[in-house]
Amino acid sequence: MPPLRSTPSWLADAVLYQIYPQSFADSNGDGVGDFAGITARLDHLAWLGVTAVWLNPCFTSPFRDAGYDVADYLSVAPRYGTEDDLAALVAAARERGIRVLLDLVAGHTSDDHPWFRAARDDPSDGRYIWADGQPPRFVASPGTRPGSYLPNFFDSQPALNFGYARTDPAEPWRQPVDAPGPLANRAALREIMDHWLRLGLAGFRVDMAHSLVKDDPDLVETGKLWTELRAWLDEAHPEAALLAEWGDPAVSVPAGFHADFFLQFGGPANGLPLRSLWNNGTGTVDSLWEPRQAYFDADGGGSAEPFVTAWQSVAAVIGDRGFSALPSANHDFSRLCCGPRTAEQLPAAFAFQLTWPTLPAIYYGDEIGMRFVPGLPDHEGSELEPGYNRAGSRTPMQWDDSANAGFSTAPADRLYLPIDPDPGRPTVAAQRADEGSLLHLVRRLVALRGATPELGGGGSVEVLHTGYPLVYVRGDRYLVVVNPRRDAASLALPRPALASASLVEGSGVTVDGRGIRADGFAWAILSLA
């Protein structure tokens, strides 16, 4: 197989923005966001400096898992509009220098998908994983086919068969990766990608990319699958980007992905690096996670060391072959503004995210400090298990002061959250009018990152301190100081030359011959030139 091409040139300086389409902007008042609504709000993203948008799944679906249960990969869900509406969105975004990526659910479909409807009545069909009887985790066949099928998450999400890395005489249903069913599914992934890339889409974020080949302990066969698909993509669509929901860039990037996200799960430490930054034990909580104080907590009991160490390990492996991405939050994980974390703590978080050598991924609404809303009912499969309800991260974008920011005219059963109007809630309209707002700060940081290669994803970083304050140097030219706790923090000057640093952006930080001092909730970017 030929060596993989370099990453698309546009990705190196990208600022990603994740849009949950049903909650972002509703153009017709039916209570569900849509493509036309996103198109109408593109000027907000262009003003903010966003260069690439990732849309959560927008394919045809019964929405038992918010679109992650796909019933047709080659058509869009009518709730969002038509394929022409999506094409218009892509074209309008391109005019503003913004690329659009889709979410590709590669590992399973809805049980409403025609593939599964055929397979449940055809014992010779190998597109899904079927067993005689009903082993643990398998679901009884809903059709005339005897036995049961393996789901990935909900019972309504049958796992596509990409084969097993290891055989087991006790489980004769395990097919090898080169069996007809797995090969048909690999070919289908190429067909799906090709269809949407020809429409003008810029690439894909691949859901649960590490999970396709089953019982693959070292992910060798999974890696081979993605390397094969990447080689095809390099030839057919060389400017398209492939981003992974894998959580382990040191494995996924060498396998063929252009970038992978640090996630709340995955990787050797099961998501600890990201959780050690943001997770303060509130919001979307998984009982499997060991409680740990986050670095970006007002109490100041955390450490940036787990994340810094993990990032250094990743960077040493992937080099210039791709990128790791750092999200502010996502549709599965608590927002930055959650529980006791207040808006005054967010500037320090964004100063870190937008000056660290990762691709920044801003989750919609985080740029205005939208809060995680606790206590919401399950909505379209948001509750995976008791205590792990993701609805609070999926609420409507707060464009203005109406109760649901453009969603308030919908029938009650379509509303995502029925919260009362609250003049204190952050809105885009109010923050756009206030140059001292979080929104304007995020915009300035994005612009500074774009104008300053040393602060981007490819510049070097020298970490001087991982406690409070967090101190690092980018590209030998910029000193970054971040103190996310409420109490002041200080550090003896690591080297004399830093004393002459001059402020570029930020507040509450002093650097002189006596050392580095940061007030509570302070941050600064300083020039060493």
C-alpha cells in the first residue's frame, strides 16, 4: 500500500466548531433546528473566526438515539431539510471560508435500515453479526431469521459486521475481516463518503471509529481497515479530512486519521487527560469514572500534568502526520460552564484551549458560556443509563432573550427543553453588543491564533509549570500564563529572559524580575520578542 499523503493544508490552522443540528437554529418554528437555520447563522461563525464546522448526524433516522441510529446513509433527515438545503449550506459556508464536515456513524445502523430489514429474514446475509441462540448482549431476532444479533448501544442499533480479529470455537458466528459481509461494509463506507464528498462536504468525523472490528485487543485489524480507507481517500478526495472519535491519537493518526479528539473516554488512561482539565464531577457523570478534581476548578486542587503528559506522548508518536484535537465539550460530555464553574472561569479555559498546540474544537454555545442544564428528561435517547443523561449539553443555542432562542413556537412535544426566560442567561445578541463579553474574548483569541503561527497547532511548546499557574512558551516567542483558580498564584521566574515579556492579551498577570504572579481567574499571552 502506498504511503499516506500529508494532511490537507487547510486543517493545520483550522478552528473547529461542533453544531448539534436539532438545537442550533430553527428556521421554520417547528421546534427542531435545520439546515436553513444553520445557513442563516453562518455570519456568526465567520465573525467568530471558525474555519470548519462538524455537524452531528443528519441522515435519515427514527431518532431513537438523536440520529446516531441511521436508517439511510445517502439521504438527509426531512426534519433538517433536503439535500439541496444541505448543498446550499455547504456553498454558503465555503463563501465565508468555512468547510462543513458530517458525522459518519460507521459501526452500526438503525434497525429500520433496509440492510437490517433484509438481514433479519435472510440467514445468508452477513452485513450484521448474528449468532445461534441468544448469547449475552445479543438481541433476539425480530424477523424470521433464527438466533439473535449484536447491538452496539441501544437494541435498536445493530452492529455492522466488520469481522473479528480473533476466532473462537465457542463462538462460531465470528467471521474474519475478509468475509463477504465485512468486505461489503467496507465498500459501503467508501460509497457513502464518496457520495457526500462529491456534494462538496469537506470530510467526516467518524463515530466510535475504534470499535468496528470486534475482539481486536491491539486494534491492529481496525487500524488496517482505516489505513485502507485513508489510502482510497487520498486518491479520490485528497483535500478531505478524516477525524476520529477514538480518543487515542497515538493509535488513530498512524492508522490513517488526520486528527483525533482527546475524549472523556478512550486511550490508555480511559479519557483521564481530558477529564483532568474540565470534568468537575457535575453534569454528564459516568459512574465508571473515578472522581478527580479538574485543573480548571475554582478551588485549585487539580493539576495540568495528566493532560500535558498525555499530549507530549501523543506528539512524540504522530509528529507531523496529523493532529490531536481539544474540545471545549461535546454532545456526550458536560459543557465548560457546569455545576459550580461560573462564567468568570471560562476566559482562562479558552486562553488555554486556543493557545495549546492542538486543533481547538468549540462546542456550540460554549463561546457565550451556555450552561449545562441539569435534571432534563430523556430526549431522543439522551439517557444512556441512570446518572448519565446527555440532554443538558444539547439545549437550544441561546441566540436572543426568548425562552428557547427561536424554538419557543414549537409544539410542546418537540421542544428540547422547556425552561423559562431568564434575563441572566448569556445570549449571542447581548454578548455581541458587549466588547467585554466572553464572546468577544473568544473571537480575539481565535484571531490571534490565526495571525500567529507560533500559537497554532504546529508550533512548539515548552512547559514550565503544570500547577497553578500553568505556564508555557510557544515557539520561543510567546509566554502563556493561565490561573483558573479563584486564589492568586505565583511562580519564581524560570529564566531571566522572561522578565522582559510584554502583554499581548489578557489580564491579572504580572511578569518581572521577581517572578510570575497571577490573580484569581487570570490569564495572559505575553510577547518575548
